[in-house]
Amino acid sequence: MQHWTIAREADGIATLVIDRTDAKANTLSAAVLDELNEALDVLDREPPKGLIIRSGKASGFIAGADIDEFGEVRDEAGAIAIVRRGWDTFERLAQVGYPTLALIRGFCLGGGLELALACRYRVVVDEPGTRLGLPEVMLGIVPGWGGIRRLPRLTGAPAALDLLLTGRTIDARRAKKLGIADECVPVRIMENTARGVLRALPSPRKLGLPLALSLNPLARRYIAAQAQKQVAKRARREHYPAPYAILELWTRYDGNALAAPASDPASIPSLLASPTAANLIRVFRLQERLKSLGKEDERKAAHVHVVGAGTMGGDIAAWCALRGLTVTLQDQDAKRLAPAMQRAGKLFADRLRDPRRVRDANDRLIPDVAGDGVARADVVIEAIFENVEAKRTLFAALERKAKPDAILASNTSSIPLEDIAGALADPTRLVGLHFFNPVARMMLVEVVVGERTRETLVPRAAAFVRQIDKLPLPVKSAPGFLVNRVLAPYLMAAMRAVDEGIAPETVDEAALAFGMPMGPIELADTVGLDICVEVGKMLGSDATPPRRLMELVAAGHLGRKTGRGFYAWTDGKAAKGAAGSVPAGLAERLIEPLITEAKAALAQSIVADADLVDAGAIFGTGFAPFRGGPLHYAGTA
Ligand code: COA
């Protein structure tokens, strides 16, 4: 066997180790599953007292089915073969005569978790890297290898449906709490614990009565109907059929995707034949591509210094501290720093929950009025107001104080990098790191390459972006870079439609029906109408700006932040009326300018190729992921 090894110990317990020889991450390709069957044959011939299944890779347990194999599916038979392969293997594993245990350290996703669920016991290692989940729904498919059946039996329906329908992952402690894991232990005792469980053979945990009832057929139908209502708020069936399919497979076929006839929209052949699955798999690949841009430089930053504690600077600093870096945040006085520190505290509490980890994150974020952190920082990020002279003066000073190999970065969105770089003794040291608002939610960071930016700085800056768990996209320094450039004409087209008398609600609905995550008018209000005007000016559009936009700005109604814009806002929510019926062709009219600009950006080599344009639009503007990106859409629509 190439990918699995069996080791037998004197106590009669055997260990089956997965270590794909041909890949960095363990995935369950056809070959790997075939070999698992071979391994089970070997074990059948001489059954062990117990079996531990674990990974031989430091990176994690198993990352699921091999996504590349989905791309090779050509027909119904091919789609069914993929499901059958895993379903049958895991059924077999679930029925072996000896006790089985999955020892899980690092990621355990999709088919990896389904394999673990087919074992009698699961031990998870309590480390930040341990993440369990069924992310199939994010790829437009469903967990077809037993996850839909087995997970609810362990956790009850509500928690299982939450994981199945959102694709989100959970950590080791949560897995224990939900009943997915039998034990959650530190790494040093993981082996002993696994053996201990196999020796003691505790009887499987039983669901309490209310959760057990959640699995009976009547309750199932009710719970699924409630869950479907929640799903409908986030994803329309015509755009994202997979979550609906999960609910149907669970209620009608107890999670057995093979039982659904191919003609059923919930069947795997139907899902794999839909453009949604192909496009979401494309989005996964685009994301991997962006990740790989951050892998070319191995250096890690330990300390980040951020200058400017406004919304962007403060939130960038908080994010970096959340991701484990030491951060000094500089502004003129403590009063200016206070709101940023407060927002950071809230972010840490929301994301980390555990009081000790929250305290550590708070400790990592250090207010620094004197700017002492500059001299120790590996990365210095400027996020002060958009004024070229102020930035030039600042960078000249930062350059003198900073370590010679520190990254010097500006978060400017509108000032050409070249104009700032001129103030540095070594202008090749300056790069742009353009974050988006809200920092905690937006995955993309544009790595802005100025005319004089040193070439080796780009992979380094990209590696830093990866280090803080964002996606780097290198872009040429030109007005609007990529994201604002493609977004602005779309927002303007939407505002022009309002000028023509179409209700903002109707305009937004047209975009939502196309698949955008938020309507353009609501987005403009969220971004700030003053910012929209500024971006419009920066992009040098000759067209007169939309009338209503200018009226609102003149009246001081800047959108969400002032409580009024195109919509009235209370508690961060827009008061929207009924959308009414959407005029034919409205969505196309809004999207068209975005596509035109995406093509122009490509022609001007703002990013390296068409896939990167699409990646930028999807991760930077939220362009309907199931459509695969604006250029992909333009080529296939
Ligand atoms: N199928 C095929 N390839 C996969 C894969 C999968 N399920 N999961 C990971 N890989 C590949 C990646 O493409 C990457 O390839 P590369 O080295 O050629 O770039 C490699 O494995 C390492 O993954 P990478 O993403 O760089 O490592 P990471 O530590 O940042 O993240 C994961 C690891 C597992 C969290 C992430 O890759 C992931 O989310 N994978 C998909 C999980 C999934 O959706 N599974 C369900 C499949 S149905």
C-alpha cells in the first residue's frame, strides 16, 4: 500500500496511518479509498482488539474527498460512482467486528469527518489547528459519504443541521461538547487516551430525550422546514441548491444520497451537473491560487506597527492582534486610540470567547502614542487620512526609525504609491496593503505594487497577508486598483437607475436576484456616500455623478454612518420597503459596467490574468460566487 500503513502492537491494538505519498494534504481520492478497502481486508483476516485511525502528516487529519476528481466527472454514472465509493467503504468501516477510533489532530473535513463518524469512537486533540466540519455545501455539493446520516445521530438535529448547512468548522472543545468527540485531550496524552478508550470500550453516549426526539420522522420534517426558512434568508434555491438538497436527503432518505434517483434535484448527479457546483469548485481553486501567492516567502512577522487609529487602522491593528501578532497602534493621543481599543476588545470577545485567549489578545495590542513600536516592527502599516503631504512626511520619519528589512506599507486607496514613495530615501521599500471595510469580514487584501516597489517585496507582503489569514492579490498601482475600479461603475449604474425613478429597493432586488450578497444601493450606504463620491472622483469619470447621490451628500446624509442615505438606518439596519417587480434587464444593466471594467483592468494588466480578476471580484466585492466571477460569467452567460 502507498498511502496507508498498518502497525500492530503487542497489546493487540492496531494503528492505521494515512499519509498520502503524492500530496501535501491527505485527501480521499479513488486510489486512497481503494487502498483503505485493502487495509480493511488485511485487518479482516486477523482482526485486531481495536483499531486507531490517524494521520501521518503534521498538517492535519484528512481534508475530505479529492476535489480535483469532481472536475473529472462527466456523467451521471461518474457522479454516482464517487458517492458509492465513499458510502460503501464507510458503511463497511462502521460494521467491522472490532472497535474503531479516529484520532484527530489538525483539520478533519468533509469525507475526513465522515470517515471519523463511521468509527465507533473519536478522540480530538485540543489545539487551535484542530478543526472539524462538513464544508461540502460551500462547494455546491452535499456530504454523500454518510455525514448527513451519522452526524445528527451524535449531536441531535439542530447542531448537525447547523454544521451541514453552513459548512462552518468547529474546534476540538466544541466537538466534544456537541458529542462528536468522545474525548478532547492535549497532544501529549492523545495516544494513551486513544488506547485507553479502546481498552475500556465505554458505551456510546446516548442523546438526551429532546435531541433523540429531533430525529423521529415527524420532528425531522418540522425541523427541516424551519431550517429551510433560515437557509432561504441567506441563499436562494435557484442559486445555491445544495443546502436544500441536504435537508431533503436527510428527511426523505435518512442521508443516503444513493437512494435519491438521479432525476431528483437533491441527487448528487443533479448537483454535480449544475453550474453552481462547477463554479464553487472554481472559487475554491481561485482561493487556493491566492493562498499560494503567499507561500513564496517563508519569513514570519512577529510585530506589526500601525499608524492611524481610525476605522481602518484600528481594525487592521485589531485583526493582526487577533491572529497572534504583537501590535503597536499609534495615533496622536490616547483619546484617538480609545475607540479603536474598544472595538478591538469587542472583536476579541466575539471571536475568541475563552477569557484567557481574549486577555492574551488584548495584551498583544499595545497603544503607542510615542511610536516606539516602529523600531521593533517587522511590518509597518500606515492608515492615516488621505493626504499626500502628511503621508510623505510620515513615511520619511518611519523609514529612519524602522528596521532596515521591515515592510513599509500604506493602506491608501486613492493616492498613487509613487507620490508617497518619493519621500523615502529608498523608494523601493514601499508597498501598498489595501484592506477593505469591514476588515474582520473582508477576505481580500490588495498588495499594491508601485512603479518602483522592489520585486522581492511583493511575495513578502503577500506572505504577511496570509499570515494574518487574508487572501493577497497583487495589483498594479493605478486608480482604484482592481476592486474599487470594478465596483464603482456598478454602484454608479445602480444610483443612476434610482435617478431614473426606480426605487432603491427594486434596484437592490435586481442585484440580489442576480446573486450579489448585498444590493448596490445598500452597499453604497454602507460604504458611505461621501466615500462613493471620492472614489468616483479618483477614478476620473467624466460622467456627471448621480443626482440623488450628490443631493444626499450635500444634505449631510452619508448613509449608514449618519443614519440616513438612500435608506433610513437604525441600529445598523436599513429600513427597506417592498421591492416590487424588477424591470426586465435591470440586473444586466447593473452588472454590465462591472464586467466592462473587469475586462479593461485585465487589458491593462492591473492583475496578472483573468482568473485573478475574477478572484478579486469575488473575494473583494462579493461578486456572486456561484457565477464563478465576472469574466467567467461573461464568457459563459
Ligand atoms: N481536494 C483536493 N486538494 C486539496 C483538498 C481537497 N479536498 N484540500 C486541500 N487540497 C490541496 C490544496 O489545493 C493544496 O494544494 P497545493 O499544495 O497544490 O497548493 C494542498 O492540498 C494544501 O492545502 P492548503 O490549502 O495550502 O493548506 P492549508 O493548510 O492552508 O488548508 C485545508 C488546508 C484542508 C483547510 C484547505 O485546503 C481546505 O479547506 N480544503 C478543502 C476542504 C474541503 O472542502 N473538503 C471537502 C471536500 S468534498
